[in-house]
Amino acid sequence: MAMVRTLALCCDAINHANDKLPSMEPCKLLISDTHVGDTPRLLYIYHRWLPYILTVKAHDGSAFILKATDAPDKQKTGYYAKFTTALQYLALEEMQSN
């Protein structure tokens, strides 16, 4: 329940800031979470409050998979990107749209 209240407060604060400062670049909200397993246990709560979800998973020793999807009630879009770290740089190896 505390997480839901916190998300609601954050979303309300961002909406209020964007309403009060319409001529400036809109404020964005970035929330991060860590989890063990295939999907976040509270993903349904994130989908309720956040319009866009990014999931980063380790692929092998030096590669990461980034999956981007809209919330279920929004338009379905998805992207898959594979990044590797080499010589202290993050390089995009592959990207495709779902």
C-alpha cells in the first residue's frame, strides 16, 4: 500500500509541475526497481501508474537486453535491444521492434 501511495504522490507532483510550467520542457518521472526472477512481482502496479516500462536483463557476461513496452491499456509497442560493454563503452549490437 505504501508503494501505491508513493507512486500516486509522485505522479500527482509531476502532473502539477507540468500544469504550472507549461512553457518549459515537461517534467518526467523515472522510477527504478530491482527484482529476482522472470517478471517483477508488482509489475501490475507499475502498469497502473506508469505509461512506459523498461526492463533490463543480463544476457551473458557482457551483454544486456533492454525491453521497452507501453502499459497494457495503452497502445501496444515494444522494442528489444542488445547492448554490450567493451572497453568501458556501452555499444548497441542489435535492435528490433515487436
